[in-house]
Amino acid sequence: MRLERGAPSTLLGACAIAAIASTSARAVAQAAPPAGHEDQSFDLMNLMSEHGLHDVHDESWNVYGQFTYISSWKRPFRAPYTNANGSVNSLVPDAERSFTGTFTLFFGTKLWKGGEAYLVPEVIAERPLSNLRGLGGSIQNFELQKTGGESPQLYRARTFLRQTFDLGGTPVEKDSDPMQLASTVGSRRLVFTLGSFTILDIFDRNSITWDPRQTFLNMAFMTHSSWDFPSDARGYSWGGTAELFWDDWAVRVGRITPPKNPNALPQEFRIFTYYGDQLEIEHDHKLLGQSGAVRLLGYRNRTDTGRFADAIAAYEADPTHKNAGECGGAGLYNYGSGNFSAPDLCWVRRPNVKLGAGINLEQHLTDDLGVFLRAMWSDGNNEVGAFNPADRSLSFGAAGKGSLWRRPLDVAGIGFGASWISEIHREYLDMGGVDGFVGDGHLPKAAAESVIDLFYSVNFVRAVWFTADYQRIWNPGFNPDRGPVDIFGGRVHAEF
Amino acid sequence: MRSSEIRVRLLAAALLALVLAPAPAHADVQAQGFGLERLTPSPAGAGWFSVDSLDMHGGLGGAAAVTASFAHDPLVVTASDGSRLAVVANSAFVDYGFAATWDRFRFSLDFSQPLWTKGDSGSVGGYAYSAPALDLGSNPDTLGDARLGVDARLFGEADGPLRLGLGAQLYAPNNSRDAYVTDGTFRAMFRLLGAGDLGRFTYAGSVGVHVRPLDDAPVWGSPRGSELLFAIGGGYRVPLGDARAGDVTIGPELFGASALKSLFGATTTALEGLLTARWQQGGEGAHLGVRIGAGGGLHPEFGAPEWRTVLSVELVQPGR
């Protein structure tokens, strides 16, 4: 089948067929948060437990680690224009290679009854495609950060305290996992988390696509592409969350810090003035004996960002001075565009509100196979503050394990993702404006940036996975004039 | 006027201009930052801020500690005319330490996060110093060098009057020299450790070498290569009621370093003292420990601050 631009409906059917036809099993993994460890896979805690050195069912501490190296090769693609009108945000049409390497340690310790502390240092080295420009909601490698370079850099990814208050219900055994001490808790409980973490550790979890280090490489499957959750340039925030678990139901609320400038590393700690609020309601269910979940997520950001309509109005009122090329001279933060005939968000940044709501579905079809779907709508009035410039997004697919062919630690999956921008967003980009990572300098007609991602992970020695991955991305940067783009990926992932 | 006369007058004017003109300014040499911090927190569970209790014993044990420090004027460069430049005027960090013990051995891993490192830029003695400008808001996740250590008790019982051992720590460089949190190179410490308990009196000390490839001589206030390390601490232990309540130990710690190339030289030696109090929960099983300390530079050069406060909280699971 030759997939053309605008082929989502064909793909939808293909994915559904693939999901049904697939004989693989339930995906283990997770997204940005680390995956739970399979019972059969190797890890230090289980090894110590086997030798009587550690109680893996009631832990006072644990330590886990992971290493992941991802390499992506982008083939040359068709592009009638690139960085038109002085823009700087196009995906380069030449062949390119990108990579990321991460090494992470997860330390956890029990402080008192229900109290836990976690520290996660991480090392990353990376080289993005086209300086991370030109892709909207479907960046080919979820590990890429908006800061960093090819030299390995150590940073503190997470530091947080967690307090659980047991409210009764039936006992629930929590496994020993990264950022989770093994213990028995009630199905009714209140959990507070305070510190520095990624909001994806707590919200929008999905047991099918939950760990991109083990499943899909494309960022479209890590979470909603259009959920502009506040974070620093690495994806982490400071703040607090509260979770109420009540048997099959869970309600989560959280407030976290945004960056000082959109997509930058420095954090804005005036959390009562600038913040991102999240609300999620989850219901877990059984359908034909198989587990599933429905999650509704809403967010409201109040951050120092610019509205597209304001940027256009400012430019039209004073095109000589309120253009992209003048931002630098005025000492205002922008993305390096030197276009003197384009609007720019730098002139109109002020406390603005961004809203969005989405749904996240997961359903296991067998013990070893699951399907998922995410969809989100954001208002599309404001620039991207921290994640992706997409204003609406949809993703779905299937992933599972290789139990049927006697490789239960192998993982395979196929997924389709699409993301859109609002009309005012398109108008701003068509005038030559740039928004975070997109803006080819010209966009008379926008289209859904779509991706299909296909992968297979082979497990070795219970602790190492080698992955082959293929992605085709249509309409990169929401631009139907460019692409499609073929990207081949390879991944080595180890857990211990 | 004849042309030869004009030439002579022009030449004379040029010579006069050369004589009267101010001497050309020599550009100051830019000094670079380095790993400034002299307080290297002892491994989690080691009992002290700068020395090691060497009481590892039993089966598998572990400890986690968080140590926070604030130091004032840890790097002040003084010119020959007496003018001073506080290149690093204030410095705060938090150190996350983890350790595992087994029998006589301890393996440790530390990550130090600079929270606040700021000072004044300027020129002294022909060198230009750029002050670091690091704070938690601008650098929310910055870490300095990572430190990997191993210590071994080679002589004496875990609670004996004299314990001797060896310790080694390897620094893996991280971050930028501009922030004064790293040398930008691998470096290591090798130390002879000693400790003991004599009734309610407890003591510990160490002497060793800091193998430091960075040598910025002759820049004032900068490293001169490898250093001699020394530290000593002593305290009096006061029990608090029942065994679980634990005890409080009060006493001083002294620690310092001196460049081997200029041993105990005035500007290449740092000596710092802390008056410390630490509470450690007693009894069986995991126990909590809290330490506080305050002090300053007895010889406030090259990283020893004018004054410092330090606080540490640790959780220790002794080997069974």
C-alpha cells in the first residue's frame, strides 16, 4: 500500500486490522515515566530478593536504572521550499541522522508510614533532526529535549516526596518498580506528590503506550500531542499533585510551574501567578474479562505567552517595528527568526490562558495485546508554551508482547497519530511567523501532520531490547506542500 | 615651508605623540572557573560532615542523605594592593548521597546540585574574573560533578577504639567551569581514614591526596594541581533517654587542602572549621539522623569560606 498525504482513514482501517490480526501481547511499557519491570525480566531488586538480601514485596528502598540509545535516519524528502521568507523552522529535506542516549538511575526510599522520597539523576546526549525544527506533533524520537547537545550532560530529572494516606477498601499490591516502592495499599487512598517531576509521571498514563523506551519511538504516542503541559525544556516541572483513588475510580488534580520563556529551561516559580492546572478523572473497567481504562483530562495554563491574533494585530498596526526581525534588537525572546516582514509572538507575550480537554482509552484484548486511543482539543489561540505546537491531536494503535511465538519479552506495535493547528495559528504561520518548532515561512493551507509508527523489539538476556522502527510522517509542520518523510530508527534499551 | 622641514616636524610630532600617549593597555587574562567547593560531604551513613566513622559492619546495609550548605565568600581574590574581589560571594548546594554497606565496605554515589552561586566580576592582578551566575530558577536541574566512592575498614572493630581504612572517590565531570562547580576533568581522592570510639568520646580523621589534573597556576585563587587533603573531627556523645531516642554528638570538625606544589602556601591552602551537632536515632532497624553545623574559614583562602552553615538529614539501614 502506498500511503499518500491525507490517508488517515486508510490508515485507521489498517491499524484496526493490524490490531486484530496481531498475535502479540499486552504492552508492558509506559511513556515518559519508566516502565514497570516484568516479572520475567532481570533487575537488581529481584536479584537481591532471590538471594534473601531484599524484601521485594515490602520495600524500604529500591534502586533501578536504564540505558537507552536511539538512532534515527531520515531519508531525503520532497520539499518545494524550505525556510521560506527568512523562516528558520523548516525540517531540512536532506538526509539526516539523529540520536539520543540516556542513562538514568531511580532512587527511592521510605521515610515514614506512607512517606516516600525519590531522586532521579539522568545523563543525556542528543542530536535532533534539523535542530528540532520542522515537526509539530510527531517528533520522531520522544527522548529529544529542547536543550542539550552531543556531549553527555548529567542533570537532576526528578526529586519529589510522595505521601499516601490509606482510606481503606481492598488491599492492592504495588510492585517494586522505578519510582515505586513495593507495598500494600488500600484501593481507597489519597496520594500527594510534591517536588520536581514530569506531569506524565502521574497524569495521562496508559498501560499500552506507557513506556516509549519500550514501545513507540514517535512522540505522538507518549501523550496527547496537543497537551501543552507546562515544563522546562527537558519536560520537567515543579509543583504538587493530589490523587484520590476510590476502587475503580481515580481523580487527579495538579498545579505545576511553567518555563519563564516558552520552551526554555529556566522555571517560573511564581506558581500562583503563572501555572498549569490539570484535572483528570479515570475509571478502570473490565470488558469481556479484560482490563481497560477511560481517562478524561482537562488543563488550563496561565503562562507568559503570546496569542496568534495579538501578534498578527500588532504586526498589521506597526509592520515596521513589530515584526520578527526587530525582536532581538528590542531584547525580546523569540526563536531566531530574522524576518522583517513577518509577525512575531515576542511583541505580545503576557499572562494568557490556554485550555484543552482530552480523552485517553486503553483496552486489553487479551492478556498480551492491547489497543489505545487518545484525542485532545486545545483552544489553539496561544503559542506553544512547553510541549508541541499542535492544537488538536488524535492517536491510536495496538501494542503487545510476543508470547504467542514464545518470546514473551519481545514487544511489537503499530500506531497512527495526527495533529492539527487552528485557523488563526495557520494564518500566523502563513504570514511567516514561527511558533516554537514550526513555521516554514508560508502556509496557505494547513493539513494534519500525521505519522504511522511500526516497531518490533527483540529481547536478549531478559534485560536488553533491540528495536527496529519505521515511521512515515505526512505534512511535516502541518504543511501539505512538503513530505512525506520516511524515518528509520533503531533502539537499544537496557534495564537493571 | 620646505618639504624636508615638514617631514622633520611631522616626525617630531609623531615621536612626541608616542612619548605622551598612555602606555597601551594590556588585556587582562581571563581566569576560568573550577570546582570550588571544599566541603565534600562524607558518604551517606558515615556519621560526619567531612570525615568517616568507618563503622561499616554486618550484611547488606544502606543509607541515603541530603546535605545542604550555604557558604559566604568562598572565593575572594586579594590583590597586592589589598583590594578584594569576591568572585564567588555566596554559594549554596544540596548534595544527594546514597551508600550501600557490606561487611567492612561502603560504596557510595553522590550528586551535588548547585542552588545558588553568585559573585562579582572584575579584574585583579592582571586577571579578569567572571562571576558565576547560577540560581535554581535559571538552572532548575543543574548538577555538578558526580562522585563515586568506595571505603574499606581494614583494621579494628566497627565499634572499637581504633579503626583504620582506605577510601577512594572518583569525580566524573559535569557542567561548566564558568559556574565554579567543576574542574571539567576527571579527578580523584585517595585517603587514609581513621576513627574510633572511646566511651562517649568519638573521633575520626583522614589524610590523603586529591589527584587534580587542573593546574591554573599562576592565576590567583585557582587550582595548582594535586593537593594534600586533611581532616579531623571529635565529639562527645550524650544519650537521650531510651535506646530508640538515640544520642546527640557535639564537637568540631576541621578540614582543609593544600596544593602539593606550594604546600601550606598562604594562597594555596584552605582550612575550615565547623562546630557540629548531630542526632542519630538508635535501636534496631532503620534510623534517622540529623546534623547541623556552622563555622567558617580558619584560613579562608581558596574555597574555605568566611562562614558556612550546613544541614544534613539521613536515613540509615545498618547491615544486619
